[in-house]
Amino acid sequence: MFTFPLLLFVLLSSVYTGRYLGRPAAWAVLAGILGYGAANTGFAGLALLLVARREMGFLKRVRSTPIPRVTYLSAVLTSILLVFLLQAVAVFALGKLLKSTPLPHNAFSLLLAILLGAGAFAAMGLGITSLIRSAEGSSAAVNFILLPMAFLSGGFGPTGHYPRVLRAIGDVLPLKYFVQLVYAIYLHGHQIWSRPGSVAVVAAWGVAGGLLAIRRFRWEPVEG
């Protein structure tokens, strides 16, 4: 999970050349990979981890200990967030080394956006665990959502040349708005509060995932 976005950046930055949105294409690829990394680590990574631990009975044992359930989940979420922050730093370092991509001008706004995206996708990851019934099928289920979302939302590069129906599907996906937010901050030097619509959509998806987790999250293995 950690190295895959880095490998994708190396591959895609070699494929996409020229300019996009007035900036070198490598900048746009880096921004897209940051978006994909948030979904890959926060959504897919967290979901796969918790489903595996649930089906092995680990979560059931945690619930029987004095450790509060909120404390345990908070620790897991914090670890996922730290992994993504380290991944983001590695992407910037790799971009600087290979493609001379600049560091973000508005670093604080980008940090806030990264925290928002990681938190929202982690909440969605918590929510999706309640819909996955077995560890064996968890990887296929998560990637069935993650990979098309990444392609349709700009995580793997510009989508302007896609057919209209595919762009319409991308318009309802949270990753598109997170990528647009990163584009605005990193490519054009905007502040996070200059894109309230994108912030609201990403946050709304995170709230929806959190509400689903509150209602349906299970600590015991699914029987049958």
C-alpha cells in the first residue's frame, strides 16, 4: 500500500508529458497521486486491515479488554494517517528528485487538504468494512471500488478526454473533488478555503462513511 503510489508516480510521470492546466504534466500527476494515495491508504488500506482483524477474531478480543473501543479505533486511524503523511512526503521527494517538481507554495493549506482527504477516506473505509462479509473477498471488493474511482476522478491523470458518460460518473465521486482541491492548492497556489464546494463534498462523503460505520460496524467475525 505504501510503495504502490510511488511506483505509479514514476510510471505516469514518464507517460504524461507537456503541460496541463498551465503547469508541467508531472505536477498534475503528482497532485493526482496524492489524491489516489489518500484513497488507497485511508479507504482501501484501513478497510482491508480491519476486515482481516475482524475475521481473525482480533477485534472481538480487543472489545473484551479494558481498552475503550474508541481508543483502539482512534489509534488505528492515527497510524493510517501517519502512513499517508509519510507517503505524501515521499511523493514530493521523489517528484523533486526525478521531475524537479516544486514543493507546495501553500504548504499549510495543502496539509489541511491532506488531513481532510485522509480523514474522509478513512471514515469511508470504516463504513465499507460493515458491508464486506469475508476477508477472502475483501481485496476484490475494495479494489472494485478504488481502481475505477481513481481512473474516473483524475487520480491517474487528466480525464478531460474521457467520454461524457464516464466524466458524469466521475462527477459524483469524492476522489474527484479531493483531486480538484489538491490541483487548486498545488498547481495554482490557492488556499483551501477558496474551494468550499470541493471541501464540502469530500467532508460530506466522510460523514456518510462515518454514519454507516456507527450504525453497522461489527467487532465479531461474520458467521456463515
